[in-house]
Amino acid sequence: MREAVIRRFLEILEEKKITVNKLANLSGVAPSTVKNIFNGTSRNPGIVTIKLLCDGLGITVTEFFNSPIFEKLEIEEIE
């Protein structure tokens, strides 16, 4: 699941031409927290953090999770 979240954020950042640092500024999430999510240090970003990042990107959480990336998850990836 963590890898899918990272891939989805990277996909959106690329679409919107936004850097990770810009995402931190737009969302009000500490740059260190955002970097920890992207480099895998944060193993399980919470839904509140995901919501804040989505707000910074101007999308809803539903739009974030409405992606084929999440439809293809295997049970092992979720745990």
C-alpha cells in the first residue's frame, strides 16, 4: 500500500509539474514529513497527512484513491 501511495503522489506531482518541496509548502505538511513519505522512511502515512497533501494538490481523497494503482493491490501489499 505504501508503494502505491508514493506512486500515486508521484504521478500527480508529475501531472501538475509540482516538486516534493512545493507540495510540502502547498499542503502545510513539514518538508521532512513529505520527504520521509517519498523515501520510504515513513512506512505508513496516515490518512490525515494524505488528506492534507491532497488539499495542497487541489484534489479530494476520493480522487487520489480513484486510480488503477489501488485497484491492482494484492492482499499482501495492504498488510
